[in-house]
Amino acid sequence: MRRYPPIADHGLIGDLRTAALVSSDGVLDWFCAPRFDSPTLFAALLDHDRGGHFTVAPADAEGATTRQLYLADTAVLVTRFLTEEGVGEVVDFMPPAGPADPGDRQRVIRVVRVTRGTVRFRLECRPRFDYGRGTHRLDADRDTARFTGPGTTVFLHLGGEAAHPVELVRDGADVRSDLTLRQGQRVAAVLTVCPGTGMPPPPRPTEATVRDAFRATYDHWHRWVRRSRYRGRWQQVVNRSAITLKLMTYAPTGAPVAAVTAGLPERLGGERNWDYRYTWVRDASLSVKALLDLGYAEEADAFRRWLGDRVAAGATVTGEPLQIMYRVDGDPHLPEELLGHLEGYRGSAPVRVGNDAAGQLQLDIYGEVAYALAHAPDAAPALDTARAPDSVHAPDGVHAPDAARASDMARLAGYDGWRNLAALLDWLARNWDRPDEGIWETRGGRRQFTFSRLMCWTAFDRGIRLATALARPADVAGWTAARDAIFTQVMERGWSERRGAFVQHYDGEVLDASLLLMPVVGFLSPRDRRWLSTLDAMEAELVSDSLVHRYDPRASPDGLRGDEGTFSLCSFLYAGALARAGRVGMARYAFDKMLTYANHVGLFAEEIGPTGEQLGNFPQAFTHVALIMAALALDEELDRAGD
């Protein structure tokens, strides 16, 4: 077991309530239960010694060659070990909970099997409850272990056919086992997490129940992928990104998390170590269009219902109508806490859980909310659950229902939901012209960020279109005045004649890759001269070999020490912007080159470091959303060109 494998050296499995990371060494070194934002049971990624891990690997791991892959179009992960004595593999999966399943038990199933020769495996299960702060009691017999920790019970069952009897051995408060398997033999290790203590053990898994769980998981993902209507040039890549986004969505509420991990560094040894296991309004809202374009209307609608509940509730820690992020159940409280007992990934400290950025003012989120709702007015906040007829989309992605359908859509949109959205925009009309912390959650003070103004413009633009399409009561005149005032302000103060570009904020001339969304939301044509000039300026200053920095922290201090890598989200946004600008050859080259930075199973973290390593929390949903957006933009432009 390597002390700290590369961040990217992992595959992701999950059950649509939480997820786990498995390294190519066969080590499950990240797992929270029962939810994404619950305390960890295994967190060796953040502290090799104190975090806990669940390892299934060859006894002579140093002499083994490893390969890791997904079964095609599934979330079933296979880690293969090629040794001198034989070839073995570990098949990892988590059965998704069914619609009637309360989801209060998580199962991680690890099937060990040998396909050639004989392989000796070692198994170690060393849970560490509550981020490694809690102690636990072990009760074990020959093939079953019960770990009882603070408020949680974990069961491990081991069974199957091996060359020698399968037996768990106590190792302090943990267990281990030595497994020797010959060709055709297999052993299943089933980890079950149950809430509470004193819990009865789950039914003992049998070969038949493990096989049924595998088949159910395999079939579930194949059925889900078949719903996609994407038939473009990058089908495998787009399908993997879609599966990843689905794995990172909390099924009971439809809320996606930004990443499944906390505390992984944006810079090795630095302090930029954040907790991303929450739902960002911005990231999730911008995913709606991508999901709809792929044909996943149910997922888009589920998130919009969650979003509608947040708009209706209005309860935030900031006193504003919305805050930038919430827990997956909508709880707005995310107090930040330092875990000083953990050393951090490769010494990157402090390790943080919770996120104080939830208390920041970021006015752009109101634009992202309206942008998400504008793609299907039947899903405005707190709406009826009825589905609207298929819609027509304008070239810039703005929902544009034809006249024959407008009355049906107006009938399906909830009146209470519209009132909530209208009240939100009325509030924004009085509050948009304020400094805020901006999209990147800097801790260097509030500024007049151009991107925040851009998205406030988007909020009013989409609100006006929705009010007109649905014939809903609204202060259209007031919204129009605000929209036009923002447009004029951005053009006059957000544009730098000297730089020949739109800039990060009104008080400087720093460039910012967030503005790559400017043509996406329809603020300017993607071939407007000012926009093309901005693209040129970004290429000269922010782009390095097709990789894009979000901004230069040396030119625009963000209140934190150190620098950072290129932002993979921005690199895909850049490829999409090039495509829409008609620079299709450059766009395709940038996109294809960016794909080479994916890990071995097609996953992306938040950033790419100076030597090509992936950094930051992993995998990052927003990066995969931007990948899908770029692929769709490229397909559209290539089809138009006949390529």
C-alpha cells in the first residue's frame, strides 16, 4: 500500500447516496456513510496512519502489475493484478438503492477472483469512525466482523471458495485475512454500514445474493445509459462523464455534490484544501442544460425541485434569499472545522470539513438559478410534478416555447413557484449593484466582479422571457430596466480598452476565465469583436498549452498563500468557446488534448498541476459538466461544417 497514491489513481463507485474511491492498488481509501457529507469511515487519502482503509490486494503487491477499468457504461470497477504466479482481480461495486429502499444501509461489495494461475491476496479492514476521531469495538468470528463506532455499526462478511479456509483474523480492533485463490475461485467481502448501535446483522450474503446484486447493479447502469440520446463523436467520454455526475447525485433529493472528497489540495503542501461534499447552486444549475441535452430530464427536474424548495424556504445563514451552497438535504448550515489530527494528503494542511464560503455573498447564483429554470418553465420553483410537452430551444440555449405550447406550459407551471421566483428577481432588482466575493470564493474581500454582473443580467433576461412565455404577472418593466442597466455597466466598466478584453472586476485589468460563459448565456454573440478580442487576450495570458488558469492570483490577490494549477473546468469552457467562435480546429485540438489529462478510467479532479498531475477534490462534477458542454458545442459546429 503506497502511503499516498496520486489523487487521480482512483476509480469511483457509489449507490446514489454516497460514494467510495478505490485506488489501483486495491485500497478503498475514501468512504463516507450514510451520505456524501457524513463523517468518513475510511480516509487514508487524508492520513495514511489515522484515516483508515479497506485493502484487498496481492500479498506480493510490489511484484504485481495493476490495471483498472470500468465495465463498459457501468459504475462497476475492476482492478486487475498481473503477478508471476497468476492473474487476479477485485470487482468493486455498490448496489444502488431501489425507489422503495429507505437507503439507510450502504453496501460495498468487493469480489476477489483469479482468472489464471494462483494468487495470494491480503485483506485488511481498518475503519476509523468520525474522520478518525472516534474509537470502535470489534466483535469477530471466523468469517464475520462487527465494528461498533459512534452512532454507526459496520459489518464485514467474508465468504466464497478459496484454496484454504476463508477466515478473518483479529488485528487489534481491526481484521485481516490471507486469501489464496486458484483459477476459477472467488471470495466476496461484503461491507454493510448500518445507522445506530446494537444493530442486528444483515442477512449473511451468499454466492447467489452477491451474484444477484452484481447483476442488478450492472443492469441498472446499462438501463440508465441507454436513456442518453447523445450520439456524437465522443460517446464513451460523454457517457463516462454522465455516469460520474449521476454517481455524485444524492437520489433522495436530486442534489448533486461538487465532489465526493474533502481536503484534497489544490496545491501540494498548501492551505487551499476545501470540503466539496455539498451542493453548489451554481455548479448544479449549470448542469441542467447538459443533462437535458443528453436526455436526462428526470435528473434535471429532480434538481430543479430541490432548487425550488431552497427558493421557497429562503432560510440561509447569510440573511440573503439564497446562499451559494447547501447540504444535500437542503440544510444551509455548513460550519467549517479544522481536523488538526490529520496530516493531510502528502502533508497538505489544514484539513477542513464544512465550508465557511457558504456565508459569502455571490450574486451570480441568482443568474444560474434563472438559467436552470429557463430551459423548461414547467420546472420553475416549487412547481407541480406534471411534465410539460417537449420544448424548443433557441440557438443560444434559451428556452423558447412556440405559441401553440405556451398555454400548456403556463398551466403546468406552479403559481406558488412563479411567485417565489418573481419575488427573488424583485429582490435582485434592488440588490444587484453591490460588491461580492465572486464565483471563485476568494477570501480577499468584496469587489465589483464582472461575472457577478453578467449572471445578474442573465437572471433578469431569463425572468423576462419566462414571464412573457407563461403570461405570468411580473414587474417586467422593472426587470427590463435592471437588465439594461447591467448591460450598459458591464460594457462600460467591465471592458478594458487597453487590454482589449472584459476583465475580472471593475477596479483592475485582470483577466478571468469565468467570463468564458459570456456567450453561453447570450450576453454577447460568440463572434462579437469584443468577445473574440477577449478570447485572444485569455489565450495570451491564461492559457498554457491548451490548459487554462482561472485567473492570476499574483495580479489579483485572493487572500490565500501560494499559487494553483490550471482549472480543468475552465479548460473545457475554453474549448467550447473556441468552437462557438468558429475556431473549430483550435477547439478540437484543445478538447482532445484536455482528454489526455483524464485519469485511467476517464475521471477529472479540479485542477492540473505543473507536471500534469491532477489536484484538488476528486472527481469534480463541474469539470465533467464542462466536458459535456464542450463536446456538444464541438459536435454542433463540426456538423455544421460537415466534418
